[in-house]
Amino acid sequence: MTGESDGEPNSDVLARVADGVGVLTLNRTKAINSLNLPMVTAMTAALTAWADDPAVTTVLLTGAGERGLCAGGDVVAIYHSAKADGAEARRFWFDEYQLNAQIGAFGKPYVSLMDGIVMGGGVGVGAHANTRVVTDTTKMAMPEVGIGFIPDVGGTYLLSRAPGHLGLHAALTGAPFSGADAIALGFADHYVPHAALDAFTSAIIADGVDRALAAHAIEPPPSALAAQRDWIDECYAHDTVAEIVTALAAHSDAEANAAAALIGTRSPIALSVTLEAVRRAGDLDTLENVLVQEFRVSCASLNSHDLVEGIRAQLVDKDRNPQWSPATLADVTAADIDTYFVPAEPDLTFSKESL
């Protein structure tokens, strides 16, 4: 390629400009490019510089390695912070959510290649782009309820705006969904075969985004989730998580029964707060306002039993046997849920310079 300048080698985020395209590569491959604070800082700095650089016309986000764009945030670091004073976790979320808003408001074409595993924080840096690409290997999810956490990084903004109750299904099960499903849910726009990604990337740099999409994007296969709208919309229309689970368990569709069983393994308080967060997000008019709500919910989760316990069970001790508290959905009170939505100190704010 011509007109190319390389970023520092061996860093967790590689930034380079190739023929007017600013290429950001998440490069923490051993952790499936999971985000930490230095990566967020590096992405923010690159996007801030490129936003005002007339030599950069387009941004392209990709992930190094064969496993995926980004598996989420560094939740083990969140675990250790929560066991201490929570300050590092709050700082990470403060900067990460500002980055999510910066991406959502980016004024130039921002193409995210959401190939392979794209979960949690990966959704935050990819699914708020103005040009979102998925593939036949995409495995996307907002799996936070499985570790006693609540969907964040603007995830509740997207989940609340998905057709029918597809977003609630994705949020409360935490189950992965395909690239075709991601398009159906509103998490992505274009479908490019994995085998064509190298050619697609080269075409963006050589010919621009529109021509690259015309040459390589194809019609996605049918969405399995969209095909299940009937039972999803019926069962998730109930007022509480307990009522939703009862409806799913009693339904004649085996997929509904499986969803009930999966939700039954998740943190009761995280499920209850997630339902409320998605519903409240639907009434908020901007991504920034939703991120403020998510910051409050995330900070409150640092004081919960289930965040530390969930990460311990899944990623530290790996016994896959979390002991949730409250132990059941019936034990979760309205007051318990309300504590997650109080303003944080300090609260998340956005300056014009950061957007």
C-alpha cells in the first residue's frame, strides 16, 4: 500500500493511515482483543486526531487474530477493582462510554468489521459505527447477566430499539447471535463473507466504502431470531422477569423452553435491573443519555454481591457455579432495582470536544 504510516509495534491498538483511511486494529490477541483502559485511551486519541485531519477521510476498525474483533472489556480487572474501592472500574467505564459516544457521533465514515467474537465492549466500539459489517463467522452477544452485570457500552440503546422484543430476549438470555441476527436486531448494516474480508478491506482503501460494499456485501441469510418473533414477542411482553420466564417455560416451542432454562442460570438482580434498564433506555432520546444511565447502573453494580461472584465463577475460579444473592427473582425488590439508577458521584458527562 502507498501513503502508509505505521503505529508503534506490539501495542494493543495499532493505528495507521493508508491512502486516507485511518485503520484501527485491536491487537490484544491472547485476550481476543478485550479492551483495557490503555486501549480505550489509544482509540480515543486516534479518533480525535483523525476527526479533524483532512488527510483522513474514513476510519476502519478491525481486530487482529483469528478469533474475533473483541470479546468485551477486561472483566477480571473489573473484578479486582470491585474487590478494592472500584475506582479503576469507574475510570475505565467513564472513558469507555465517552469513546462509545464519540464513535456514535463520528462525522466521517467509520467502518467496523464485526467478524468472529463481538461481545460486550466489542459491541460498544463496533455497533455504534455508521457503517457496521458482520460476517458468516460473527458471534455477537451482550452476555453481562451471566456475570451479575448489566448490558452497557450503549447496548441498552440498541437492545431497546430492536424490533418487537428481540432485544429483551438477547439481553435476558445473554445468548450469542449470528451476523444475520445482528442485522435483524439493528446491531449491524451489511453482510460480507468472512472469506472476502481481506479483499473488502483492500477495496475500502483503494476505492472507498461505497464501492467496496457494492463489490463485496451480499444479502444476509435469514435471521433465526427474527423467525422466532411470534413466541419472543408473546413471552417477553410480560411485566416482570419472573412472568417472562413462566411464559417461556409454558410455551409449546422448545426454543422458548430453552430460553427459560438459560435465563434461570443468570443473576436474578442483574436480570431484574436489565429489564428495567432496557425499558428506560427506550424512553431516552440519545445514545449519550443512555450511556449516562448505563454508567450509573455499572457503578452501582460495583456494590453488588453478584458482579464479583459472577466473574469469580466464570473467569477466576471457573467453577461455573455462581451463588447469586438475592438467590431468586422473587427475592429481588423494587427498592433493590431502584438503587442501580441513582446518579453516580461523579456522574458521566460529555463535552463537545469529546464527541
